[in-house]
Amino acid sequence: MCGGINLSQCIPVADDDNGKTPKNKIIFPSLLYNTGRVISYSVIGFLLGGMGMLLTGGGGMGIPLLLQGILKIIAGLFMVIMGINMLGWITLLRKFQIRFPQRLTDKINKKRRRENRPFFVGLLNGLMPCGPMQSMQIIALGSGNPVSGAAAMLMFSLGTVPLMLGFGSLDTSEAENTESDAEKEETVVYETPAVENGEISINADTLTSNPMYINYDSNGTNIQLIAVKGSDGTPRLSLNTCQVCNPSPRAYFKEQNGRLVCQNCGNVFTTDSVGETTGGCNPMYIDYKNTDGKLTVSVADLDTYADQFASWDGPVK
């Protein structure tokens, strides 16, 4: 998860005059993002250490190990729930998924990268449900001291900076090439099927190895799906958003040279990744049926994914 967010914020901004990115600006978004992360982690560690001090009456004994273990189990359960939600197996569990406030997310997503958006996303990174980070947060809480809590989170964040900084900076050139190549894409097919009997359907005979983009209006929010025939000729269907990069506005896929390219992180996939239930940076899975030569999906199920497309900025035609 951290990798997808890191890559999404470290794509450099092209110069307005010639469409090229100055070399000295390639690393700048990555620096902003990681600076925001370090500040966020340290502040949260300070607050958690202070909370631990209050809970223990300021005796300096810290939180008991038993309570720390219970908190880690609860954090682990939330991680399991998040993984199940990424697979799309149990709709009911989506109610228990931790999300950033949508209004705050929308404000940040509207900022251009040259206006320091990576820095603000880095600040929010400290609130992300991440297993290793939650373990460190529990350690900060258990320290029972705000200075010790801040120091623990500071050291943890600094330890991740070299990998995050290098990974984000090295990937920017590939991301720029991907975006420029995407402008050369072939004619793309968009469809808006009618709703019948609470479902939308796509005729499997109309599908090819080139993806078809299906639009559905969910009370004013456009939800887009990808329909395609896989390498074995099997019709496939999934949501056109990336499981890891969402809710970034660029968390959608475009076809390029017979493959699907995430416009947020630049990862490339074959069309056989459509309709797969595996996690990671893949097109988001949705339950659908393939009967009588048609792919059908319930609009009631589609409506539950509307929040995944609230900040989505992919093409709708």
C-alpha cells in the first residue's frame, strides 16, 4: 500500500512550456512527500506517547504488555478486513474500513503537484491503516512518554525514507514515458448500458482483446468498469480503478500496446488481470456473472463502490 501511494505522489510535474521535466525537479515531489511523512509520524508518536502518559497516570511505567498485545490484535483485525475489502469478497465488511474524510481528500486531490500536494498527502500518511506503522504507534503509546513516543516514530520514519525516496525518484522517468505513450492510444470504446431488472449487461460477443470501458451513473457518481476478452478468450470484467492507488484521481487504467497501464503508479498488467480476485495493484474486483453470452453485474452492488469513484478522474465518453 505504501508503495502505491509513494509512487502516485512522486511523479514530477512537467514544465508548462515544453512538456519536459527539469532534472532538478524530478526528486522534488518525493522529497515533499517524505518530509510530510516524517513530520506526521513524529507528531503522532508525540501525541500517542502523551496519551500513554495520561493512561498510566504519569508514572513512567508505560502501557502494560498485555494491553499492547490486545491493541496489536485489534490493529491486525483491521488489516485483515482491509485485505478482504480489496478482494471484494464480503460487501458488509466495507462498513468497517478506515478511510480519510472525503472532504479533506477532495481538497488535497484538487491541488496540483506543483502546489505541494505530495507534502499534504505525506502528512495524511500517518493516519493510514498500515501494519508495521500501527505496531510502531502501539510502541509509542506503550512508552508512556511523549518525547519517547515521538523519537520512536521519528526513527521509524527516517528508516523508511531511503527506500521510499529512491523508489519514487527512480520510477518517475518510467511514469513520464508511460504517460507520453498513452497519448498515442488507439480508438477507445466507451459504452453506457441501460439498467434492466436491477442489472447492467454487456454482450460478450462484442468484446475483444482491446478493453471496452463501461460507464454507470450511481446517483451522480460515474462508476467505470473494464470489459475485455482475456488471452484464452474468456470474457472478463472489473472496476476501472486500482486497488492500491485508489482514492487517487489517477487510479485508473488505460490500454497501451495490448496491456493495461495504471495512470497513477505506472504499473503494467496483461488483460488477464481483469476480473482476478488477487490483491495488489490490479483492477479492482467486482462480483459478476457470465451467463448466456452476457456479463451482468448488479447495480445495487455497483452502488456500494461509489465512494471509490468520488475523486476518480478517468475519461468518461
